[in-house]
Amino acid sequence: MHVLVVHNRYASAQPSGENKVVDQEVALLREAGHRVGVFERRSDDIAARSLPAKAALPLLVPWNPGVRRELADRLRAERPDVVHVHNVFPLLSPSVLAACADAGVPAVATLHNYTQVCPPGTLQRDGRPCTECVGARTPLPAVRHGCYRGSRLATVPLAVSLSANRRRWWSGVERFLCISAAQRDVLVRAGMPAGRLAVKHNFVPDPGALRTGPGEHLLYLGRLAEAKGVRLLMAAWDEIAAGGGAGVPLVIAGTGPLEPEVAAWAAGRDDVRYVGLYDTAQCRQAVARSVAVVAPSTWLEAFGLVVVEAMAAGVPVVAAGHGAFVELVEDGVTGLLHRPGEVASLASCLRRITADPVLGGEMGRAARRRYERDFSPAVGLERLVEEYRTAIAGRSALARGGDTRAGRGDGDNR
């Protein structure tokens, strides 16, 4: 199969699970013998642009005609079987879908977040869940609240793009790949075409080493941001410390807007180590030495790559009991779920997992079995190729004048 992957890479200064997923899928397909090309832009390149070019960038967020022409030309020249779209913000834009239509190539899109119904894609405002724009005809609430980076001005291009391109997304993509059933449920309630929304979990490469022993530390691995529950974790750890501690240190690895706050909080403490940004090898080593990996997100995670990476290493997870975490973590079997946003509940789960090494060992083994069954590369490849074939068949039926999409429960394509 010949696949062209379309992706706007996130800035390299901060870890991106989405970049990782794209790279791993490309490598997986190539290893299986498929021909895979990449059409990409890099957010890192924005810094090198001239001031006029930077000033004009928001105008290209809803529609980039240059990208449409360039991609359409490449599609006509290479004739791939299918185009797989990932992130298009800010340098690509939904014009990539018009290029696919121009060249008559079916498009599949992985939905890594909630940008189809929420301009910043987080379903969160001021540290709390928010669905004010979900199902609304226009995302004006997001502009009014300045939901993207706390700025009304910065939110406008995203809101305009969502409004102007809603119909193009919903009619121009043969298969939407949701990364969890929880995410799909939200999008279906928002009116997206249910018949083209499939659940395809992200896969994780086998790390090659499983945890041995009970583990040496608790680990938070990810972006240091409010939505990831970092402040909640710090408050829970302070509560545990006030009660005598957990017996193992908390290791925090990552970078992000809360980095100064986290570094100051950890400074001078024996029970906390802030280690900055780990590379891939360091991440795998840190996970494999963990009593548990902590994922206390306050927003509704669409997936949770770090959760599955822990499972792959035979390590249980302590996660917030909402969003995709509910379907990834079986409470009491492969990990523990705490009540979202509650300090005392998170502290209680952390105490429990560190106090009972036998329970931790049983959970870790169960987590590894779940990984092998649902999140391994073999499973990921099978599901990915299956969705490509479905998209190709759907476009072929349309070309023959037999569009079956309405019959697949698409609903209202507003």
C-alpha cells in the first residue's frame, strides 16, 4: 500500500505525544513493507520567518492556498492509495483536504484531541472541564474566554477555522480515527458523522525490558501544565509528606509552562526529584524502575500514551478516573483510578500503591497482558491497514456513483 502522511510537527522544545505517534506509525508501516511518504511542516521553522510572514500566519490558519497547490501537485505525481492526516495547525490548514479532493485521493484523519469541536482542543477552561462550544453552531464562547493561550486574539484564527471548515472536514474525510471510545462519544454527541468515526487506539513499541522488583520511585512523565494535573499532584504529594511520606521518592520528568513552579517546589526536598526533560532511553529506564506511573490529568484525555507505555513495561498506573483513562486502566486490576481533581483521592491511591508491593506486582503483570492484547505494534498495524482499506473502498464506491456514507449513520453534516 502507498500512504502519504500529512502532519504539522509540534515544536521540539516540548515533548509531543502526537509527534511520537506519527513517527511510530510511519516506521511501523515501512517495516511491514508499505511505501510511506511524508508531507509535513514544522512549527520550529516559524522562528526563522520574517516579521511580515509571522504577522500573516494567523490568516493562513483557516486556509493555506499554497499548501493546497503543493500537496495536490504531489498527490497527482505520486498517486498514493490513501492520505493520512494528523495535525494541520498552524502551517498546513484544512486546505490539505481540498488537495486530496483535487487529486481524487481518499483521506483518513487521526483525531488526537478535540479540535473538531473545541478551538484549543482541550475541552477545558480555567483548569476545569468545559463543553460550551461542543455542538454549538459557532465557537464564539472560546473567543470570548480567550481559550487558546489565554488570548482572544490568538483564539480567533482557530475559531474561524473550526467554523469555516466544519463541513469540509465532515464530508472530505472518509474515516476519522478516534484514539479512544471516550473521545468518539464526545464527537458523536457534537454531531460528527458517527458512521465514519472509528476507534483505533494508539500502539506503543515493546520497550524490550519489563520491570523487575517492586520499583524505586513514583513517576510523573509528561508536559508540566495545569491540564495535566501537575498542581494536583504537588498538592497530593504535600499531603502524603505531611503524613509521614510514601517511602519512595516522586520523580517528575518533563518541561512546560509550570516548570519554574515545579523546580522551586522540588528544590531542597529528599522526597522529590525534578529531572527535566528525558530522552527516549531515559524515559524507558525511568518507567521500568517505577512503582507506578502517575497520570492525574484534570482535562479529558483523548488517550494517554504514557499510560500504555507503563503497561508495556509491566508497570501499573495511578490515573484520573475520567476521559480515556477509564477504558485504558481497569481500576484495581491494571492500576488505580482516583476521583478527578480531588487531592485526597489521588493521595490515597498513591499511598495504596506504594504500601502494597504484592498488589503492585499483580497489577503490573495484568497491565502487561492488557498491552499485549490491545496496544502492541501487531495490533496497531492490523487496525491501521484495516481503516485504510475501508477508506479506499468508500472512495471507490463514491467514484462509481454509489456513495454509501449516508447509509453508515453519518447523521447531520452541518
